[in-house]
Amino acid sequence: MTQLTTDRLLAILHECAGEGDPLEPTDQPEELDFAVLGYDSLALLETLSRLKREFGIDTEEDEFAAVRTPAELTTLVNRLLARSPSA
Amino acid sequence: MSGADPVVTGMGVLAPTGLGRDEHWTNTLDGASAIGPVTRFDADRYPSRLAGEVPRFVPEEHLSSRLLPQTDHMTRMALVASDWALADAGVDPAALPEYGVGVVTAASAGGFEFGHRELENLWGRGPEYVSAYQSFAWFYAVNTGQISIRHGLRGPAGVLVTEQAGGLDALGQARRDLRRGQRMVLAGAVDGSPCPWGWVAQLSTARMSRRTDPTRAYRPFDPEADGYVPGEGGALLVLEREDAARARGALDDGRWYGRITGYASTFDPPPDSGRRANLLRAARAALDDAGLRPGDISVVFADAAGTRAEDAVEAEALRSLFGPYGVPVTAPKTMTGRLSSGGPALDVATALLALRDGVIPPTVNVARPLPDHTLDLVTSPRRGPLSTALILARGHGGFNSALVVAGPGGPPSDPTQP
């Protein structure tokens, strides 16, 4: 089963919404809020739509509402993958 | 009235005739037509196959990767035009009051190329393949919004949707904002929908030329006129209240372009009413607004619709206002095609450059204007002192607009005027 990694998620974010805001060298982007990374709600919507297509997850957007960081989103996507019947 | 007239202190031009003001102006004076076969999509199976496309525009050279997934082609060009206009005016928006600069643009169709692609995704692959950015990227007002966000311009914002006439209407609206106390407005239009969806929308009016020879396709006022060639691009201008421009030193170095001294718009009666078109009323009202008489106008930039019926209406309006052969008339858009709302905004920029340099740019490909029109059509660059220009524009569906610009030296002074 394909799992989402944070590196892959950051690459998808980049493809969907362009490069994020500049970071400090010590920053770990997967732990930062999407807002701090410079991705707004539309950027996330576009990214979620892409994740649904690429990973075949099928879920309500409400489940994503509480997600704040790439690491949290990666965890959520992988949890959904684990419980999906096709997994 | 000059104190109430906005001054033009900057311009950003992206046109088929050139990327940037200087390239556009040089090519325009050279009579270098930019009309050619459509390259942005495969137009081979359409009855009209020529366009005026902006050459060598590489969005990645100007815009961040963040903007590219969310912008239509014409929005990308508009954003670059906004950068260039502000730079030309020597304006750092961050240094101005937060709500001090407004944005008014015009649009004819919105981001049609973006919308076309997303509609293809919708019907070809399903709703989950439609970009979330379609929610605004297609929208008529998107250029105003994106320009406002890019530069932090939080003054009054708006969009005018009156097809070609919008290019003047946006400047007219900016003038109103300035008269209400706004200090600066970035205004104009960059437009174009070079995609099959945009193409068939224009084909449906039956006014597009079907000729395939770029030198014969768009010949307004010619005996063989049979339609227009569409194009893309336009211009954005920095308009300022004169006192505000003076206070920041923008009028000190002689690099500013002039003033917008008159503006008016009218609407035509229904096509089957038998009543006359109202282009003449718009032109006359703009002259009245400027406090000028027809004899004060140095040059007219014609709407130049390119269909015989519409050309006849414009020629008659010019004859009524100025008399036969009464004023030099030009249509540099014969080199670019009609740029939707971007065209008249580009005409205003070109007119200001003409006033600056004292030369009327030519109309190309019209060797023998129809004698019935009694127009003094300028077909090669004509030098001489120019003080004022009248720019005319008609939008499909009955819109007429007219705008008067004067160079920094102002219109001819006449103490007997009110």
C-alpha cells in the first residue's frame, strides 16, 4: 500500500500552489502551520483534491478542518488509507 | 478644470507590438504589425485564424510559482503591467497610506483560457479534477483583485465590464475616485481570451474577419473592410490627483505623461429601433467634459471596429463633430488587432506617447480609406505639435465611450471658455 510521506506532501503542495514562503534554515516545514508556510485555504483545497485523486481516499472535508501542519495532514491521510476498504 | 483632472504618471504596457512601453512605441511608429496566425491554441479548424498575440511573454520570468497555478494568462500579463506601471511612476505602494491607492480594471470575458481548461477537466475527467482556483481565476474582477493583493493597494477597487469600451470606462471610474479624494488609482485593462472558448464566443458575433492574409484581415475604413482580428494585451496607467502627484515630486522631472481631461459614455438604442447609434453623443460629451471644442483636438484614436456598418457610424460621428477631413484620425490597433477591453487602454497609453513625442502613429494596411468616410486617416507617422487626443471605443452590445487626454503642457488655452 502506498503511504504518504511528508516530503511527498510538501512536493504536492508545491505543485498545487507553488513555493511556500521563505523559511529559517532551522525550520522543519512539516511541523509549521500551513498559514506560516504561506498556503491559504484554497491552496489546501487544491491539495486535498489532489490527494483524493492520487491516493484514492474518499472523505468529507470536515475531517481535514482541524489539520494545521503537513505532518498532521500526512498522519490523517495515512490513517484514512489504512481504514479504506481497498487498502 | 486642470486641477481636478488626474495626471498620468506611469504606464505599464504589454501589447502584441511589444513587451513594455518603449518596444511597443518603437514598433508602433515603425508600423510593424503584430497580427499573425494564432499560436496559443490550434485554430486551424476555425473560420478565423489570425490574432495579435503578445510575443515572448514568459510568466515564470516575472511571477512567483505561487501565482502561476492560480492565474489566467491575461491576469499574469496584467500583474506584470501593474509592476511596470508603478515602477514607471516611481511609486513604492508600501510607502503610501494603506488605503491610499485604488485599482480599477476592465475585463470582457474574465480568465477564459483558465476556465476553458478547467471545463475540459470537468467534462473530460470529472469534478475532482477541476482546480480549486477556478473559483476566482475565471472571474471578471480577478485582475483588480490580484493586482490589489500583489501591491497591497487597499483603496477603492472595481471592475468595468463593457467589452472594448471598458478600457476607457475603467479610466473614467478612476477619475471619479480621484475626484472624490482618492490620491492614486492604478487603472486600465489587460485582456484577451486566446482559447477555443473565447474564440467561439467572439465568432458568434459574426464580426471577426475570416481572411487569412495578416495584411488584409483587419482593415477598418477600407473599402474591403470585413471584420476585425482579436488580440491580447493592454495597458495599465498610474493616475493621481495632481496635488498628490506634485507633493511627492512626480511632476518635477518632466517624465509624466499628461492629464485625462474629459470622459463620457453612452449606450446605444436597441438595434431594431431605427434610432441612431450614440457614439457621437459620447464623443461630444467627452469634449464638453474637457471644456474643449472640436478644433482643439489634435488627433483622434478611432474605435476602428472594422465592419463596414460600424465604420460608417464612426466616420459619420467624426464628420458631424469635426467636419469632413476635419481632424487627423488613426487606428494603431490595425497592428495589434482588437484587444477587448485592453485595446482602448492601450490606445490611451499610445496617445499619451504621441503627445509626448509630437508624432501620430500610423494606421497600417489601409491603403485607400473609403472616400465616403471623408476621414483624414493617418497611414504613415505624421509629425507636428500635438496637445490633445480623443480616444473612442465601442463595446459589443451598445457601449460607447470617449476619453480626452492632454499632454503635460495642457490643452490650448482659451480665456473665453467657461
